[in-house]
Amino acid sequence: MGQTLTEKILDDHLVEGELETGEEIGIEIDQVLTQDTTGTLVWLQFEALGLDEVQTELAAQYCDHQTYQFDFKNTDDHRFLRSAAGTFGAYFSRPGNGICHNVHKENFAAPGKTLLGSDSHTPTPGGLGQLAIGSGGLDVAVAMGGGPYYIEMPEVVNVRLEGELPAWATAKDVILEMLRRLSVKGGVGKIFEYTGPGVESLSVPERTTITNMGTELGATSSVFPTDEQTEDYLARQGREDEFVDIGPDEDADYDDQIVIDLSDLEPLIAEPSMPDKVVPVREVAGQDVDQVMIGSCTNGGYEDILPSAKMLEGRSIEPDTEMIVAPGSKKASEMLAREGWTAEMMAAGVNYSEATCGACIGIGHVPSSDSVSLRTFNRNFEGRSGIEDDNVYLCSPEVATAAAIKGEIVDPRDLADELGDLEDPGFELPDAYEGAENDIITPDDPVDDELVKGPNIGDVPLKDELDAHLEGPTLLKMPDNITTDHIIPATQDILMYRSNIPKLSEFTLSRVDEDFAQRALDSDGGFLVAGENYGQGSSREHAALCPMYLGVEGVLAQSFARIHKANLFNFGLIPLEIDAEDYEQIEEGDNIEIVDDVAEAVRSGQEEFTVRVNDDWELTAELDASERERQILADGGKLSHTKKQAEDGSGAPADD
Amino acid sequence: MGQTLTEKILDDHLVEGELETGEEIGIEIDQVLTQDTTGTLVWLQFEALGLDEVQTELAAQYCDHQTYQFDFKNTDDHRFLRSAAGTFGAYFSRPGNGICHNVHKENFAAPGKTLLGSDSHTPTPGGLGQLAIGSGGLDVAVAMGGGPYYIEMPEVVNVRLEGELPAWATAKDVILEMLRRLSVKGGVGKIFEYTGPGVESLSVPERTTITNMGTELGATSSVFPTDEQTEDYLARQGREDEFVDIGPDEDADYDDQIVIDLSDLEPLIAEPSMPDKVVPVREVAGQDVDQVMIGSCTNGGYEDILPSAKMLEGRSIEPDTEMIVAPGSKKASEMLAREGWTAEMMAAGVNYSEATCGACIGIGHVPSSDSVSLRTFNRNFEGRSGIEDDNVYLCSPEVATAAAIKGEIVDPRDLADELGDLEDPGFELPDAYEGAENDIITPDDPVDDELVKGPNIGDVPLKDELDAHLEGPTLLKMPDNITTDHIIPATQDILMYRSNIPKLSEFTLSRVDEDFAQRALDSDGGFLVAGENYGQGSSREHAALCPMYLGVEGVLAQSFARIHKANLFNFGLIPLEIDAEDYEQIEEGDNIEIVDDVAEAVRSGQEEFTVRVNDDWELTAELDASERERQILADGGKLSHTKKQAEDGSGAPADD
């Protein structure tokens, strides 16, 4: 039986497990990327590992989300990230150099390699045959420390492309069609592998628009085979030597297949406020538009902005419509400026921005009240633009530009008919991608050799191995359904301390008990007791990290939310299940002692633990954990576990 | 006796008073400008006047401070401002089109005219022989309503320029030299009139750098005569027909004279954190620099950025120094892009921003902690950059660019020696200023014909004429030295409601008594009682406007701060002085009744008023007011007064 491209790359990188759908596998990571909102914690965690340098082939740190630097904390973050990249051996992309996915695609994305990134659109370079996956920051830190990345083997679904795109239909319409058919849940647990005769008609930047927005399907990743288009693209980027001819076997066995005939596609648009509310543009034509934005990691490339510039040449945008262009990379921006397109767009009335994620994540150019915004971005979740009750449509640059010219939503084919002299600008690659040569600082020539931490950047604590003896007071007793928002509130006034764990920890469980954090710190150890479904809500790692910082040793709950339980393992807190009767009996302040040799019991697979309360009565608590989770917990959490593995195993240099 | 240029322009526009230093004069305003942080209230006040359209020759509304639109309130403000401009007949400069002073200079500034603007750097077009003055928003609203602008006739000080600037010295160094000599208080109550043989060596953009930053001297305005340079500049802007030959008489009599020999100047720099802490650049050479910024209304023109671009051509900025360029206008930006300079700067490592005031007012690109920022801006007051304890230096674009190349402060003459191939780029005007043709919406072709108010934009109340009978409770009794910060706190969480008086009023005097606002609203009239120095602090008009909105009729205080007292007149609240003994006797809640026919007494010049307290005892209170202040107060405040004048006098159309 032949292999899919996904299986080939995974096989090449397999460290643990077997490539059976649903089974946990561990894979080696070749490249990692981080950005500025997730990167600070990644590097603090990496620092806590105690390694001298990153262990992956390549690590790249981008500054793209907070490039406007509204607050000194943003600028301090950027300075810290530069210092971390310099200290630990990563590439550093300066603020203003563009969006991680765009800059990574231009400079580093390589066929056949694995990429792990602390950003959900990490799968973008799948368009070049790279297997790229988004993850939490801790996973990236661990990968940089040389640890494998663990994941359940996804289903591999074949998307067979036939035909060629007709005039005015674009790659964006391919992925919008996927969303129309499959919905935003349609890709969960799946990797989409694009094949078929239609593939060769799509250039790499078109492919990356598709793989980028596979994230909105909920997919683990999306990937294209490599071919002449890939080789050509890499050559234009001056990286032809990185080309690898890679694709699925002819008899590859897929879990499912979808067929899209490109020639059937027409300009599509996602209505507010979900990326899968996709309809033909003609169905919503006539809708007034207040704001048009072109950019983002989906459609912010040179090749995406160029068609818009060509459409605007010699024209002007409607005066009651604002149009903002934010290039995805400075390289794209510099090339467009050099060729005169930037001036052309400005002349038409465009507000031309620095290269940034910006508005895509609600940072800048927030729509006005009760207005309509058309964007070439990937998400239009309600409120994401920065205002509640927003009306954000998602579409191609061509559809967005047509709307800016007309002041309302219009199918560009109809606008072309109306104007008479408007032609489909087509999709064109530059002869050579050149520019922004001074905006990536290489690990060979760093400007910093030690970490620079502003006052809002603290250290991340590392936990010791689990003790044989665990004992301490019940620091807090909580009811059912405590959420991660209860544990660490997600309001901006608190989350601004995300890089400062000592400060952030002061807010731990403050919504339940204002005095908790101080009490926990004073107590030097102890337990949390909770009812059913403890830790429901977001995947926020801080909800485990902050209690760990405060000295909490474990949580006794009637049941745990799945992701939070994984986070408790990752940060070395033992999650024990207790029954309702015992839960009722425990009082806040009660002394808890785990009678067994905890470290030994956890490592050996013991499931039942005897807990003595107030040296007075006993209960039985259960530890439900995989072998891997047990080793992580016993080692003091995932960071400590990775550190230990690096010291024991690969001989990776540690500096302590 | 001959006239100064200032006297000539004032004489031409004189409506009231005589041109004697220190005397109050009223002048006619030809042009007004407003920007987005002050403009909303200006237009709400204009709306309250009830006029159909602006009465000045020209009004221009710019969107320059909050162009990043971090919050829907910013974007709503811009939308409201566009609608106000359309409704009332003003030019509207779209967000992203640049800084008010730059765009006004390019498009509208005209020799011999008067300009009033709700921004402190309004004097910029003095470089073209326009008499331009910054003021509060109410003054601008009144001027737009056809009312004169009142001001004490300033001293006119002659600045005689001799010689020519040597290599690497610039217009910025001229104004830095003025600040070095005179300090930030040196221009208070003065207009600086530049003359002498050195004038002709300075082009208009150089002159406007000087007049712009006269504001930092505390000057009322600064002005240059017109000459061939002015004519040439206007011609390059396509406005040669607006040239007027205007200058002082040869025997003009000045209040004072200063002589600057341009040939003695060298590159200067203002150290943190005051614009007058000026030293030669060489004295601080070697200081590491983290951030360099070029832009602002002082040095953000095409002609300011061009030298920087030339210096950067083929070079790169130091990797540990960030350099951001924010053009002052989109026209400048478009021209630089068209000529290839933008790409050149990007290639050197510059983060190229949209046209905005931005960082100059702490909006974006806030320096990192404990860092040094070199800026071509006009102010470096501590904390203005957005971070406390900042270290901001002010200098010319040439000095800033040299620092970015070297990574530390360096006299560009020394850098030129060091590099060997770096030449003074000189100062060059483009053949023609062309671009951004679609970014000013004219009053002849507006896109809105009615006001569009987002949820954070309220109406401004207009007060009725003063009643004959004033009576009400003592709503609050306050001690000495109540500041405008007590009356309306200036914190961001409160001032964000600056365009929403009903909402903002809820915070009135909340720092003194949380229940005050509700009590005042419920009472439907009443008085404030205070000790000495009531209303000290800022010139914030809201400190009078909000009590007025809540129905407060007047303030009885032992004494008033000067500016706040003027604001009380302007918003129709009677400020009465009482003595210490009477102050002691009045209790909160006491009924206050002014026994006289208040309206008649105010108009007729009566100084002593009998106040009956609780129908039990009487005191005598004093009204110290000029004839003009009395009429304003009696009419219900400056807005009502202006409205009445428009209705009675000029026959300006009113729509109610």
C-alpha cells in the first residue's frame, strides 16, 4: 500500500508510535516559529529548560501582532524576543518586517520538513510541501529543547483539484468553497492533502492561501505536493537548493476524498460572522461597504496586493469607503513600492500601512459602529475586529478592491462589465523576491547575547521532580464547573501580565477568593479541591502554570475538563479524582496527605491513591493518566521532563 | 510709524479693540482647522449653534491623531467628523491623509490670511506669511459661526536672521537655538516675526519647521514675510494665484529683537525631557540609541524625509536600533514612494508607517523601558512618548538618520568624516507637489449630508439666556484649591467620553462626592460653593461644560483660577466671589437666592449682588467681569451668545 504525502513526512520524522489514525505519535520537529503575543512565554519556558541553544534545525521569532507598539510592554516584548533569539540561536524578524507566516514562507519554509509554530495559521507553508502544525507555546518550547511533538495521528483527507480557475475566481475561492462545503468543524482531526490535475495550475502563493485558511476548517494541517511550481517559487526566492520532489504515492490510501472542479468556482464571500457562511458574491451584491482591508497571512503577499493595485491604477476608491492595505511582509511592501504600485494605490485613496497582522486580530482599524467591513483575512468571528456586533465579510483581494471602487459589494465580473475597461488582473509572481534584506537578524550575527527583560517580563518557574511525600492544607474548596476564567481571568487588565508569571499569579482564583494567592504563597504547598468539571473553558496554560508558581501540589476534583487536566500534567500538578461523598466531607483548611510514595506510584502506573485527611480519616483518589503523562508529572512537568531527557539522552548541552 | 507684518494682518482683520500690546482685540478668522481629538466637540458645539454652514472662508477637518483606529470610538469619531464636514461645509481630510498642519500647508495655507485651529501647532503656516493661532475648541466653533476671535494683543518680537546655514545645520537647528536661548517660556504672550537677509536662504518648508515649533517657546504665533521662496513654493503646490506679497514696513517698531547668524549654527539636539534642554550634538555623541523616529508636523514633510532617504541609500541601519518613518502627509508619502525613496528606506531597515501624528503623542511606537529614542518631533516632555521615565531627544532628520546608521548619537559631520562617502543631502523641494488627490473630500462634493453619531457621540447642550431670578440649593461645598482634575478627571477611562457630554457629566466632581452628578441632575438647578482658587489646573472646558449640563447655575467661591473663570463665562455659569466669613457660614444644602434681577444686573455692569441664604440671612457677592464677558454670560454662554449675534446681526442663516 502506498503512502500519502502526510504519511511520508511523518514517517521520516517519527520518534514514537505508529501511523494509525487516532494513535498518539511523537514526531521530530525541524523548524519552529513563534510570534510576539505567544513568543515571550515560549522563550521564558525555554530559558527555564536551562539549555544553551535551540535544538531544532531552525527557530524563527517574528514580531507581527503588536507592531504598532501601543504600550511599552509591546516594545519591551519585542526587545526581549530579540535578546532571546540572539541568546539562544534563533532568527529574529524585526517589528515591521511582517507577519510570521509570510516571512517564514519567503525565507525558511522547506518541502518535506516539519514546522511547529505557536500560532494557529502555522500550516501556511503546507503550500510548499512542508508539514506545518500550530500548537501551544509550551509544545514549541519543548520542541526547541529537542523534545518530540505528540499528536493523535489525524485522518488524511484527499482534496482532488480538477480544472483551472476561471477569470476572477481565485485561490481564496477554493478555500471558501471548502468552508462552504465542510463548515468550520469539517477539518477537525484531519490533514487535507491537495492533489489532482488542478494543482499544477496553482502557484505556491495561491496554494499557501488555501493551506493557511485550512485552519478555519479546524484542520490539523493542509499540504500540497511539490512540483515545478514549487521549484520555480523557491528559485524566485533564491532558495532553489531547498527544493525536494515530494508527493503521495499513486496508490496512497486516504481516509476520505473531496473533489473540487476549479473551473466551477466563482467569486465567493463569507458573510458575517463565521468563515463558513459562504455564498456567491452576487448574492450579497449591493450591500454598502464602509471599510475595505487587504492584507493578512491569507492574502497579504506581493501577489495578493498586486492585482488590487492593478485594478486601482488610474481609478479612485469611493469617497465614503475607506480602504487600508497592510502588506504581509516588508519584502512584499518594498517590492510593491519599488515598482510604483504603492504610489498608485495611495493615489487611488488607499491608506497604506506598515506590514502587520494588525486589524486581523482587532489591533487597529477597528470598524465603526454599525458598519460593514470587507476583508481579505481568514476570520470574521463576531467581535474579532475589535467591536461587538461587527459585520465583517471575507473575500479575495479582487472582490475587496471591486467593493472599494464601487462603494458596495459587487461581483468583479459585473463591475468589469459596468466599467468596460476593467480586466481580471490575473495572478503574477515577481521575477525575483528581493527586499527587506536588513530585517532578519541571523543567529550567526546576533545583536544580543543575554536576555533583556523589561519590568513586565518575569521568569518562568521550573518545578522539581515529584516528591515521595505530598502533604499540605486544602487551600481552597470550590464548587462544580470552575472555568479557566475563574482560575486566571482573561480580561485585558490581567492578561497584560501574561509574560510576568509572578505578577499574573496574584490574580489566581481571585474571582473565587481574593485572598487565595497570598494564602497559597504563604502556605508553601497545598491542594485545591473542586467539584465536577474543574478547569472547563479555554486551553490557557496559565491556569495550571500560576497555581504551580504559587506552590499548589495537586487538585482533588470530582472530574476534570480534558484540556486543563493535560495542562496540570504539563505543569507537574497531580490531578486526582475523588467521589462526591468524599468531596462533601473535605473542608477548606483540612490537611491533605497522600499516603503512598507518590513519585514511585505515579511512575509505576498505580491508579488508586490513599489520601489521609487531617490525620483523621482516609479516602481513595484515582489517577487516570497515560504512561507519558505519568513520566511528565513525575519529572515535575513537561519542561522539567524535557530538560531531564535532554540531559540524560541526547547529551544536549545544559548550562546548569 | 511703520507696521510689523503681524500688525498689518491683524489690522486687516480687526473687528474690535486697538493694536496696543496687552489690550484685548477681536479679529476676523478666515480659515479654521480642527483635528480628530479636538474636532468632535468643536462640531458638536457648532451643531448647537444651529447654523447651516460654516461662516469662515474655509474650514478643514483632519483625522491625524488616532489614525490607527485602535477602538471603534476612534473610527466613529472619524465617521462623525466626515459627516459634520459634509453637513456644514468643511473640507474633510480622510484618516491616513496626514497631519493637519502638513496637509493644511500643502493645500490651504495662504499668505495674509488668519487661521485659527484647535491644535497647539496651528502656527505652522506662519512660514508662508499666514497668521495662524492655536486655541481651544470652543473658540474654533465660534469662529466657524462667524464670531471674532478675542486675544490680548501680543508683543511682536523681531527675529533677525543673518547669514546662511552651513553644511549639516538645518531649520530645526534654528528653532532649537531659539529654544536654547529663550527657554520654553520665552515666547509667552509674543509673536515672533522673522526678518533679515537670512530669510531668503530658507525655503518655505524650512520656515514652517521654525514656525511650527515656535509653539514650544510658548509663543502665540510665528510668522515670516513672503518673498520669491513663498511664491515658488505655492507654484510647486499649484497654488501660485494665492501668493500675496506681504511683509513688515522698513520702519516697523518691534517690542524686542533677537539676532541669529545662521552661519554660526551647528547640529543641535534637545536632551530629555524638555525642548529647551538644547546642546550641540557633539556634547552627547556616543549615547546608544534604541529607536529613531522621523516624522511629525515639525519634520514630516517630503523635504524632511528625502535627506534621510538619501543618507540611507545603499546603507543599512544598525540592527540594534529600530527606525520608524511616519510621513506627515500622504502626498509626501506618495511622492517618496513614486520616486523610489520609500523602497530605499525599507531596504535599509526602516519600518515605514502610514501618515500619522501617532508616536508624537504617545500613540504607537512607544519606546521600550529604559531606552533612548531620538525623534524629529517637537516635544519630549517626560512621559509624552507613552512611557514614564522616557529618554526622548529631539533633533533634525539628518541627526536622527546619522544615529540610526551608527546606532548611537553622532554629529553627522563626524559620521561623514568616518564613512568618507556620506554627503550633506541638502534640502530640496520637488518640482511639483502631486499626490493624494483622492483624500480630501471637498464641501462642494460631500459624501454625507447629515450627522452620523456613534454611540459614544452625544449632543452638546446649549444654555438659555440668564434668568432674571436665580435660586437653588447649595449642591456641594468644597474647600480651597479644587482643580479641574477634581471637576472632570483626566484619566483615559473617563476622558474617552469627551465627545459624550451626558456620559462624561456623570463623573463631574466624583472625586469630591460620588453622588454629586445625580444630585445635581435631580435638583434641576443649584450652586457650587468653594474656597480659594477654585478651578485651578488645566484649561479643560469640560470642567465648566459638564456642570452646565447638570444644571448648575453658578459658583460662589472665595476666588477663581483665571482660565476656569473664563470658561464659566463661556458656558453661562455665573462666578460670584464671596468672603471667607460668608463661605464658612454656608452649608451644603442651603438654599441660595440671588435677590437682584440677575440678567439685567449682569448686562448693566452691576458688580455687587445680594445673595439670600435659606431665606434667613444675606451676603454680598461680587461679579468681576468685562463688558464682553457680561454679555456672554447673560446670553447663556459663548455658544448662545454667538448664535444670538449671528441671528441678530450678520443675518447668518440659522435653522431653528
